[in-house]
Amino acid sequence: MKRFFIRRVGYALLSLVVLSATIFVFVRLTGDPAVLLVEPGASKADIDAIRTDLGLDRPLPVQYLLFVKGLLHADFGRSFYYRTPVLELYLERLPNSFFLALVAMAFSLIIGIPSGILAAVRVNGWWDGAGKVFALLGLSMPSFWVGLLLILFFSVYLGWLPSSGSGTPLHVLMPAFALGWYFAAAHMRLTRSSMLEVLGSEYIKLARLKGLPEALVICKHAFKNALIPVLTLAGINLVLMVNVAVVVETVFAWPGVGRLLYEGIAFRDFPVVQTTVILSGVMIVAVNLAVDLMYAVIDPRIRYER
Amino acid sequence: MSVSRAATLTVAWRLASFRRENVPWFPIIILLTLTVLALFADFIAPHDPQVGLLGERFRPPAWQQGGSTAHLLGTDHVGRDVLSRLIFGARVSMVVGFTAVIFAGVIGTVLGIMAGYLGGWVDQVIMRITDAWLAVPALTYAIFLAAIVGPSEGNIVIILGLVYWTRYARVVRGEVLSLKERDYVRLAIVAGCSKWTIMRRHILPNVVNSAIVLATLMLGVVIVTEAALSFLGVGVPPPKPAWGLMLADGKKGLMAGYWWLTVLPGVCIMLMVLSANLLGDWLRVKLDPQLRQL
């Protein structure tokens, strides 16, 4: 158990090291980082000042250690545009992103779980077919386009919902739906397959042999167990949603971290872009680690593997 | 027999063994149509996709009040013909999509084979990089790279290749791990073939099928990512007619209800991605006997 924990944590740390190294290398490979890190239109003297400041005249390994040292001290630099530390900006936006992701998750589960169960109970039937079409559409319609269509329909034609911004509960509905749309398809597919697996198991056979009504077998006995993998995926996806909402947040001018990344590009605010990418990697590595460790605690088969 | 020839033969043999059952005509027809449009865009498109007349801006499609047959699908915010832009957009999506998928596929397959066959530290290094890269969402990573190198069509292909090779590497490595235990590989070792010869002549032809299936499935993902990057302004630079860029421009007329600028490019993206997904699913069942049993 302990060895599994140590190894798993080690892998996660290694992933972060590789990630930071990649980012470090890419920034330096593609040109002069000093030019990226000063404001556009800065003078030659400014660029030189940054260069000595960052130690860009020193050998690369030393530079990398300095870079990592900065990250460990949560020093991500200052935004050119907002003139505040990037981390502050990021943490300011993060709650908005989580709120959006939570509502999006609610949408995706409300759509995904019932349709997945229906597809599994009526496997190869009409519902299953409809579910497949829905899953394909979920994969094929880019979320930002869904968002634009929602604006067109609900804001422009019907005038029911505000087209962008934040503030009232109504503002969150459309971006959350657009974001949850793609994930609904994934949740549906997993619910279906997990439900099919459970429905084929012995204890469900027993429940049926006991003469329990089919509705009770499905809702009470099968549903609970089938839900475990779906909720695990939902947990991972929640973190993913925070980090992939860039385009949806841009469409709806939602003030989350995705929008921050977009502003970073639009204003050529490189520290903001770099920080958002690094933190999104950290968040995802952390949640994957958490899930793995949790599973190891619950299921001994996992921790003795390999 | 050369490697590529052996590989083509494997694929050709499988394709030839298809009966007429269940051939997915819908995606094939869509993709063929888009290919024809992309190839002959210069002859098919009624107008220049990059030049517009400001006097003709925001014309609705021909069947609506105020539309004219001169612009069948209307015009955009600077008076450019939407139909022509959609047709030329097919070219951008096709070129970027296919080259990026192939680029990513080549990097991923080569690294996957090396990781799987050579094992040891090579495997460790390649797979740790793969893991770390998979940790950041592809779109975020692509945005980051695009922000460093700046937008251009060529850069987009390189960026998408660098972002998506990891998927191939994972799959190919897994397959190589089982392939290298096969008797014919052991025989090749006994016969004194070098590692490179074995990887090239005995392993590669056997992973090509999986790589092709994956490439087809990735085509959809890559096209959506390209559209998203263009939409955000770090993809194909304006005034080139890319569908994602058209959606970004379409936002300017969205609140005024100029639906054709938002709906039509999205429909094109959706049809192309849908076709790639359907074709990929079908190919997967056809080309990959292991998956067929699932």
C-alpha cells in the first residue's frame, strides 16, 4: 500500500517536472523568451534588463532551476495588462470557472445518466439507437458552436436569456449547457456500458429470481452500483471542464480562467498564458492522482498490481 | 518487399475482403464531396472568398427576403460571399486536418514502436513525456504553443501534430508490447535481424492498421481543435476562409439575427467531424480484429 502510494505520487511529480521542462524548452526553442516576457513595444534596454533579471545569460540547466524555483514559490510573474501578479488574477477567476463547471456537470448528468440507463435497459432498441445518435452528435458539434446556436435561439429570437456576461443565475444557463453538452455524451456512454455490465451480474439475476419488479431491480439494485464509475468520471471531468472551457467562456464572456487565457492571447500577455497552462496541468495531474489513490484504498486489487 | 508496400498490402487486403454489407455511404459521400470542393474550389466557388463589397454586406441567403441569387448563401460583415468562403474553407480544413493527423501519426507511431520494442529507459522517457503531455488539455496546450509561435496555417499543423502524437504513441506502444512476444519476431531475432530491421519490417506493418483507425478518429478531433483555435484568433490567420474564423466573424452579426453566418460554417464543421467519426468507427471494426470481438 505504502509502496503503491509512493510510486504513484512519484509518477505525478515526475509528470509535473516533465511538463514544466517542456514548457520551459518550448518557450526557449521558439525564440527569445525575453521578448515574450516584456510588454510588446518595449525598448531594447527593457529587454536586456529582463534578460539579466531572468538569468537568461546563464546556462540552460541553471535557468531551468530558477524557473522551477519561481514556480515552487508560486511566483508566476506579473500580468502586463492588469499589472497584478498572475496568480491573484487566476485565483480571482477560479470560483467562476468552478461554478460554471458545476452547473455544466449538473446538465451533463441530468441528460447523460437517464439516457444511458434507458439505452442499457432497452439495449439494441429504439432508445439505444437514439442514444448512439446523441452521443455522435455530442462528439461532432463543437461546444462553442452549440453556444452560438443557443445565443441565436434563446437570446436573439426568443429574448429569454442574456447573451453574455455574468451576474444573475440566468447568465450561467447557456454557457453551462454548451459546456456540458459534450460531456453528456461521454456520461451517457459510460452509464450505458456500466449499467449493461451490472445487469449481467449474478446478484441482479438473484433479485429477478426473487420476483422483484423490474423497476425496482433497475432503480435500486443495478443503478447504485452502475453509478460508481460514472461518478468517478464526473469527478475527473469537473476538473477538466474548468480547464477546457476557453472557447465557451469566450463566446459568453464568462469571467473564468478560460476567458483569462483568451485575454492572455488577445493582449499578448504571455505570463498569463503560461500560468494558466501550467496550473491546468497541475490541477489535472492532482485529480488523477487523487482518484488513483482513492481507488487503491477502496480496491486492494489495484494496489497489488505490478 | 518494401515496408510501405507491405503496409499498403495489409490494408488493401482487408479493404478488398469487405463485402458490400454496411458500407457507411453517408460519411464517404460527405468526405468525397468535401474533397472535391477542396480540390476544385477555384472553379466551383462563384466569388473570390477574400474580397467583398461593403455595399453588399449582411445579405441574407437567396431564399430569404432581400437575398439574391448572386449570393446563394448570403454575405458576411464585409460583403464576402458565404458560399465561396465555405467552399474554400473546406480546403483549409482538409489540408490542415489531414496533414496534422498524418504528422501526429508519424511522430506517435515511431515513438510508440521505439518505446514498446526497445523498452528500458527509452520506454520510460517516451512514456513519461506522453503522460505529462496528456495531462494538459489538448486545446489549452495548442493555445499555449500558438501563442508562442504565432498564427499561420503551417504553424497550426505543427502545433496540432505536437499536441496529438501522444494518443498514437500510447496505442501503438501497447500493441507493440504484445507483438514483440510473437514467434515470428523471436524468429527474426534468432535469424540475426537488427533491432531496426525488426521494428521496420516486422513490427511497423502490423501496427499500421491501428494507426490508420486512430488517424480517422483523430481527424474529427483535429478539425474541431483547428476551428476552436481559429475562432480564438490563434489559428488560421484572417482573411483566409477557415470555418472557425467564419464563426468568429459571424459573432459580429449574431445579435442582429444574421443566422446564416453562425449556422452554416458550424454545419460544415459538424458534417465533416461526424463523417470522420462514423468512418473511424466503421474502420475500427473492419481493420482491427481485436476490437471486433468487443
